[in-house]
Amino acid sequence: MSSRHNLTFQTRRKFTCNDAQHARRDRCRLCGSESSGTQAGSFFMISLVSRRQRQAIRLAASFIAPYRWQALGALLALVVTAGITLSIGQGIKLMIDQGFMTRSPQLLERSIGFFMLLTVGLAIGTFSRFYLVSWIGERVVADLRKKVFDHLIELHPGFYENNRSSEIQSRLTADTTLLQSVIGSSLSMFLRNALMVVGGIVLLFITNPKLTSIVVVALPLIIAPILMFGRRVRTLSRESQDRVANVGSYVAEALGQIKTVQAYNHQQQDKQRFAHTVEQAFDTARKRILQRSWLITLVIVLVLGAVAVMLWVGGMDVISGRISSGELAAFVFYALVVGMAFGTLNEVIGELQRAAGAAERIGELLQARQPPVCRPCRNVSAAGLHWRASVSPIRRAPSVMRSMT
């Protein structure tokens, strides 16, 4: 009952209440009735689902939805730039086969003109994509901060008895800044490179199926470490952000009450505790960095190894006359595009994992619920009640008045 009344009451006998609003699950100590919501004494409930990453995606999507036209424009620019980048491979093929190999100045000029046209289109598309995506990132984070603050300022004081305001401040600033970076940059990079991988593989098959088989065999070897280490990176990223939030909250509490700290000569103890907190954050970050380092190393070795084998096989085919030099150059270009796209995906996936952890933390704030409020009881006698002067909504205080009449 202390979670629903500022003054705590206890009764020695039963009372009746005619309020139908109380005929629910949780029992009111004053009137003996029941109320919907969480159990007495709990101030909020955080609903966690098993698939937290999907929850984070839904959270971001709900804030992006009002700006669907800007998002569609950014997506269109992203598709155009990815298509132009893949078309450069055909420009390289034309430049080598029709420009250099034929020794024709006209064909060379035509090939270079086509290449420059692709370059101009790529520059315009990149400008549009970067501007729109960055605008969406800033706008979404601004809306998110306002919604979180509006929700927090309406919560029951008991919420702040169990949650440090400095940690909440860290979530509202640092975590939303990370989301802004991901939505405004990393997410578009992920989509762009995913398109590059799919389109590059299709063009590899069109250019030379034999060499493409080497790439297809190498793909599972590249994807396997990403899947294996990605889960570890996600867990460590969430833990690392929690540690960093602890560092910030400790600094805010110590410096916010610096007069009390110095009055009790507690500086040395605070130094030791803060050093321990910082070392915990460093140790968690070190583990996360180690996992990402292994991931990057394995991807580089496997990608470049596959490229070396591919060049050897393709070079033999050029020497024997089965393919042209332009086809080999285009194939190498597409293979490098696919390999670099995989490498970028590896980097971006790590950022997305960190953003998932930040979105989870922000989602917890948005899911904090008010405690069930018991409506004022009617026709209740005050006889036999104990009066407690409770100044805290969650801490019980000693009785100061007994047997009221």
C-alpha cells in the first residue's frame, strides 16, 4: 500500500469498500479491495522480450515512421548509388577491351565519357543519401529525447528511489547520441553494403561463373566468424555501455555531493571505488575489442586469400584466351567490391550491436510504468488505524499515532 499512498496506514480490523474500481487483482491495504497493476511496493515494471534486438529495431522504426518520405528518398538515393557503383565494373571492362585493346582513340574517349558520367551520378546520389540520412538521424534522436524526458518527468518519485538520476541522464544523452550515429550513418552503410554484396554476387555470376564458384565457396568461410563473434560482441557491447554509465553516475554523485564527501574526509575511499569502476569498464571494453579484432582479422585473411586464388585461376584463363583482360578486370573489381562490402558489414554490425544495447536501455525507460493508483475509499472509518509519518513513497516509517478515533 505504501506504493499507492503517501501516508502509510495499517488496520487491525476489516473494512468494506463499495468502489467497484478496486475489484481487481492487487489488494489495497486500506479498504481490503483489489487493484490492477503490479504487486504492492513495486513502482514500475520493465517488460523484456526474448528477442531484444528486434525490439530495438521496432523502437527505431516507430520514430522513423513519421518521416517516411525522407526515408524513402534516402533509400532511393542509396539504391541508385549502389547501382552506379556496380556499373563502374562494366565501365572498366569497356575501357580495357574497347579502349586500350583496340587502340582506338574514339572508343577510348567514349569509354572514359561513360565512366565520368557514372562518377557524376555517383556524386549526386551520395550527396542526397548523406544529407537525408543524417537529417533523419538528428530528427529521430531529437524526438526520442523529448519523448523519454516527457515520460520520465511524469513517473512516480519511487522510480527515482530505485534508479540513479545520473544513470538516467547517461541514457538520455550518451545512448541517444550513439543511436543518432547509427541511424544517421551506420544503418545506411549497412543497407548500402548489403545491396553491394547481393548485386556484386549476381554480376560475378554473369561475368564468369567459373571464378564465381570460388567466391561462393569462400562466402560461408567469411560469414561463419561473423555469426560466431557477432553474438559475443553484442553481449559485451551491452555490458560495456552499462559500465560506462556506472562511471558517469559515480562521478555525478560524488561531485554533486562534494561538500558531504569532504566533510566526512571520504576522498580516498571515493578515489579507490572510482578507480575500481573505471577498471571494470576498461576490462569489459578490452574483451569487446578483442572479439572484434579476431573478427576483423579472420575476415581479412579469408577475403584476401579467396582473391589470391581467384586471380591465379583468372590469370590462367586470360593466358589461354578463354576470357578477355577486361572481363578479368571487371570480375576482380566486383570481387573487391563484395569483399570490401563484407568488411564494412563486419564493422557496421559491431556498431549495430552497440546501438541495439543502447536502444534496449532507452526502451527500458520508456517501458517504466506508473504504479496502480487506488481511488479514494468511501464509507471507511478511521477507528483502529495507525498513522505513519512516511516521507518516502517506498520506505516504511515508525508509527507516530495509534488508535485514531
